Amino acid sequence: MPSAARPRRHEAAKAAERVIWPETFGRRFLVTVDVEEEFDWSAPLDRRHRSTKAMRAFGPAHRRFAEAGVGLNCMVDYPVAVDPAAVDILSDCLADGRSEIGAQLHSWVTPPYEEVVDPFTSHAGNLPGPLEAAKLDTLTDALTASFAIRPRIFRSGRYGLGPSSLSLLASRGYRIDSSMRALHDYGSTGGMDFSAIDAHGFRRDGMVELPLTSVYTGLLRRGGADLYRRAGQWPRGRGVLARAGLLNRIPLTPEGVGIGDALAAIDRALADGVRLLTFSFHSPTLEPGHTPYVRDARDRAMFDRWWDAVFDRLARRGVTATTIDEILSITG
């Protein structure tokens, strides 16, 4: 990250910004998918990596979610949006009446290509305002042309939500953003700091923000972000605290989170009064070999078992799937 740059810290929501869910809404959950090209997650980002072959696994995976009554909120990036085969697959998914096409901005593979690709510029919110806006317009226009619908929900790739991003989105007709990953700080890699953001939905700059759900669990969970930050300064400090049952930060994703931790995080979020749980994963994970989380058929089977266990726990706790239409009917 350039020495003059500082990570963008997103401030905690004020009480007046909080979404007040009516009692009739109950407790709900939303599944979001970063629908994107495949690339080597351990290598530097490269504009030439635009393959979308893993999309062939998307249809069968979607059917499994649909059979459980769960729609997929597909945050589609530019290489997928301009691939006719991928568009056909996603269009078929919309027939379930619950899934949604949203937008995901991977700045490095979205025209115009004016910036040098590096970790800092890979977070779209770090780009000059006019360039971020131009890339957003390119992506929005591509999605509208491919699916004949204008996207209403957005995610910035690598959680790269900058100081003007929400206003840009609102001015282009977006209604919901889900770019903030609660309790996470990406400042060390040139990204944004969401350590003050919790799992509750809120309004800001004309948008409804639905953070990706993460919670702290463990006996020292009230120490929160400060203790977690300090633990990261010790060799394997965070792992030691997690294994001892003292402090663990758990995001609601099957990628790198075991079933036991996921169930504990669901219970903790509900105990904290979170009314809408937002899950996430990446589309290349659906085919072995593209992400660190599913390397082979055994990992892929575990991915399905993870969701089976999560859906069972949600059902037992009275948490039901929701849709973007239902959310917007409440949030306006």
C-alpha cells in the first residue's frame, strides 16, 4: 500500500442508522454468492485471468439450494456478466422466484483499464472517484444488458468499499450494499477497516447496508476488536485463544469455517439480537481445485454437509430464508 495511503475505516452505525425490523419479519437469513472468474488466490492479480469454467458447477449447486427453499443472491462480476454460457446458467436460476442478480465489482478485470493492478487498486474504493464510477457503470450496463434487469444489490470485490462508494451506488439506482464484512480489518493489504461494523443492518448515504455476518464467540468475546487485534500481535495468538474457547471471530461462510464454529456463530448472532443473518461464498468453490477451500471431491462433499447442518440449525431456531424483495418491502 502506498505510504501516504491510510486504510478507510468505516465507522460503527449510529442508533438512528439501524434498520428496525418489524416483529412480523421474524428472524431471517440471506445467502450471497460472489459469482466470479477463477484465478490463483495465492498469486498476484492479473487481468488475463478471466476464465469462468467453474460456472458449469453452478446449476447443480443452485438446484440443491432451491430444493431447500433458499434463493441465491448472485453478486456477478464483469467476466461472468459478459460470458453468454454463464448468463444462461444464471438466468435459469432466476426461475426459482427467490434468487437475485446483483453486481460485484472486481476492479482489475472491469473496464476502463486505467490503473496499475496492485493490491491497493484492487479495492475499487481506493481508485480515483471518476474511475470507480466508470467501472461501476460498465459493470451495471453489462448486467442490465445480459439479464434485462437492473441490479439492486452490490458488493465491492475484496470488500473494497471506499468513501464515496455508497453515494455512487445510490445515484445509480442500487438499493442494498453488502460489501462490509463485519469485524474484519483489511488495512494491512491496502483494504478497508470494518472492525467497528457489527452484524446488524443499517442505512448510510442513501443505501441499506447488510454486512456479511461475523461474530465473536468465547469467554472473552466482550473484549471484541481490541483484544482480537492485540492477539494478532502474538505468534499464533488468535489460534491459541480460539482453541482455548476464549475468543474466536467467526464469519458465516463455509469457506474456512468448520461446522461446529458455524453453528456456534449462528447461536451467538441470534443471542446478540441479529435479525438478518447474511451468509457468503465464492462461485469457484463449487468446483474442486479453484479455491483453497475445496481442493478435491472430499472437500466438495463437506461443503454440502456444512450447508445441511446450517439449514438444520436455522430451521430448529426458527430462522427462515428471505429475499431481496422482502427486505426492500421493509427498508423502502
